[in-house]
Amino acid sequence: MAWNLKAELRRQLEQEQGYVIYPAGGRERFALVYPNSYHVGMSNLGIHIIYELLNRRPDTACERLFLPEKKSLERYERTGTPLMSLETQTPLFRFPVIGFAVSFEMDYFHIMKILALGHVKLRAAERGEQEPLLIAGGPCATFNPEPLSLIFDAFIIGEGEAILPAFLDAYYAAKADGLPRRELLKRIAGVPGVYVPSLYEHCYGEDGTLQRISAAEGAPERITRQWVRDLDDYPAHTVIVTEHTEFDLYLIETARGCGRHCRFCMAGYCFRRPRNRSLSVIRQEVREALRYGKRIGLMGAAISDYPEIDALCKSILGEGLSMSVASFRADSVTKELVDSLAASGLKTLTMAPEAGSARMRAVINKGIEEKHLFTAVDLGLAAGIRNFRLYLMIGLPFEAREDIEAIASLADRLKDYMEEHGSRGTLTLSINPFVPKPFTPFQWLPMAEKHDVEAALKIIRARLKRRGNIDIVAESPKEAYIQGVLARGDRRMAEVLLRAHEHGGSKAFRRAMKECGLDASFYLSRRREPGELFPWDRLDMGFPKSYLYGELEKAKQMQATVACFDGCRRCGVCSS
């Protein structure tokens, strides 16, 4: 059956443009793994960026692997065939270095599955001198790597372009020097932005809280996040073109980071400073996309915040291409942007007020007012867009019943406005439970109780059930609470993940917690003390912990924090 699986991978490869295959023996092989399906992974711009970055080196051949779809997965399991790379159908365990791009906590369970399918030992401590070195990067690895600390040898803390070249230089030098695995890990731990968890010991008190993190001799006291200062040095766009992605777009990154200071948003704090790509570089990337004829997907934290968005829209449409955006803010959206999206065939305009009441938007420092939402609806209707979607959260800090009812009230008023202006389209509410994340002002706070979140959803559904053309889409609270445990989990959570894998994956998470003697409420329902030591406190994002606590105090008072501006030195990131 192995030949069937290899043939399937070759057929997948034949439908791509832009991949590279190097002859065996000339370069060190690097397995780049996305712990989800091919469709999801190839929609992730980070995979394209790292693939191109590594293959541009004269010493590295990067190949991709993904979680197989259901039928293929069953064949791998039934036949015992090891999971293979797309480019050369090489078994995963034969790669000297395996790098995972980890964006979502629920993909932790897929990581275990992929390693087992690839015949790679899950525990880092059990892998010998000739076995693969495992590293992980991406948002989850940067913010809190501890739940994966027993599995990975090292983590990339920050942006891959700023770390991986030096990491590979150190790795290849250590291999050339014949260093044993332990000494190799010490060598790469000296690279800025590389965290080697085995060099740090975590000690807990009787109450379960983390009391001390001890570094081994020679290990860095702090691991400082690394980031790209000038994005023009690293153009970021689709490298491998395939129709088999979630949205079938040619992706181009316009900007990185966000300076809006939304207090719930981990990316907003940890991807600072906000940086824009120059219009000339993006225009060149658009011209390179012409040969594929695909719709351009503009990527960034808030596309409408790009200072030259109107000129960029004109350039894209002027080249005869259509476009889509990852996100925009209702308070900065322009007529040119909305008209361009409508001309590109967009049927639904999406906005993210996050909360229904002005009070809650002040708590989270969202900075969007209702007038901005109605203005965006106006622009959409004028451009011929009839459907709208709102991203909202429930279970936010300091939330009251009236804030939940305000979500239904806002939906009612927006739907009235749509109908008054001739639109019988659909208003969709995408509602998710709020999960407190590391390196945000809300990292000290408990997650809302599950029964409160479920009650909030019932209130909203009951208020809107008789209203036509309002759809409510809600994330499973059960899955959100697993995310909540993993997001702020400590090193002990790694054992839970390993146990859950033995019992079948995420559905066995609660059982695994019990077997490890851990209580989910410790991670979910407990308010942390101001001076509590966090599992991620050895990582330095460029701002002090006191800055985040100050933002928590401002949230309580509903005080605003203005967006980043040139010359700002408030948080400390721009001073480093």
C-alpha cells in the first residue's frame, strides 16, 4: 500500500506550481510540517515564507508534510507506512530536522498524531543521537511553548526570518564539530530567539503554582523575541500555487503587527512593532501574481489600517485582478476598499466589533463605535454588498447581562438598518467564548464559567429567534475550554497531551487531566496574583509585565489606550 500513498502525494504535487526538489545528498533535508490538513496548511502564508527562506539557502532542502485526510490517514494506520513528505515521499523519521508551524492550540493533538504516523518518538528525552531534532515556531510556540516542552527540542521565539538563518548556521556548525545532542542543544540555545526547554527546570509549590524556573549553566536567563525591522527585506507572498486551499487566493502580506492595543489580543502585543511594507514592493508582488490569474488575498492584522490601501486597491484592479482581505477595521475602512471588494465579487462584508456594548468595547480597548459599523454597512450597501458578518466574543472580563443583551440589540438595529436601505440579505453573528491568553492584560483573569457562556448564548438566541435572516454561528464551548487550559498551561500539560494521545486525542483530554492529577479549574477558573510567576516568564516580548498589569487596571476603569504612534516609548518594544 505504500506505493498507493506515494502515488497520491505525487498527484498532489503535479497540481502545484512553485515547489522545488533538490537531488539527494547535496543538501541537508528539513521537514516543514503544518499540523493540519493540506487545504488548511497551504492557506497559511507562514508556510510559504519559511519554505522559500530555507530553500534559498545552499545547504538546505525544505520539504512539506501535513496531516493526511481521513481516507489517507486510515491507510497509513492500517499499513504502518510512515508519513511521507510531499516533495520526495521521504519518511518523516528520516529528516535530520523537523520544524512545525504551530498556530492553534487544538493542533497540539495533531502534532502527536503526525509524529506517531511518521515513526518519530514523541518524547524529546527518548530520541537518540541519530534521531531527528524537533523545533516549533509560530504564534503558539512564541507565546507559551511549555505545553509542548516534552516533545520539542527547541522553539523559535519570534519571526522565523529573523531567527532561522542563524539557527541553521549554529546547527550545521555543531554537527560539523561532531557535538553530541546535549551539547548541540546548548550551542543552538545561544542563538537569539531560540528556547531549549530541557535547559530549564520548573519547580511548583504545594498549591500547584509555579515557584521557580532554574536555568542550566550557560543557558540564557531570558529568551528575547526576534522580529524583522524592515519587511521590505523579506517579501511575503504565495510561493507554491495550488487550487486546493481554503480560499484559492494568491496571498500577499501588506503589514505585520498591530498597534491598536486591543487588550484581549495576544498578536497585538507580541507582534509589535506594527510595520508596513512599501507600496512599491507590494505592487511588484502583485505583478508577479499576474501569471496565475488568481484573486489577490491581502494579509495583515487590519488591512484598512494600511496607509496606502486606496492606491493598492487601484493597482490590483488596474492589473485586471480581483482581491480579498483577511480583515479590516470598521473605523478605518474606506470607500475605495469596499468598492474594490465588491468589484471582486465579495458577497459578505465582515466586521469585528468583538462586543455589543460601548462599555465592553471600552474594557477591551477596541476603539470601534457603533457609528463606524453603520458607516461600513452604508459603504457595503452602496457597493452592492447585501450580507454582513460580525465577529463577537462572550465571556469577556467584567461582562454583565446587559452586555450580552447589547449583542442582540446591536444585531437588531443593524438588521433594521439593512432592511430600511433595501437589503434583505443575511446578518451573521459569529460568536466565540473569550479565551485569556499569555502576554495580554487579561492573562491574570479567570475564563468565564462554561455555564455562563452557554447561558449567554441562550439569551442571544432567544432574543433573535423570531428575526429572519439573522444567523448565529457559535464555537463549541467544550473546545474553547480545552484551548483555555492549553493557552496558559504549564509544563505539566505536556504529559497530559501525551496521555491524551495514547487514549485517542482531544476527546480524551479530560481523562488525561485526571490521570495526571490535574484540575482544569486551576488553569481556567483561578485569578492569578499580581506577582505570580507564569510558565512563559523566561520569554521576553520587549515589554515588562508591569506594563500589561497597568493595562488591566485601565480595563477595569474603561480607560482608553491610544494606538501606537511614531516616537512612542510606552511599552518598550520600540526602545529595544
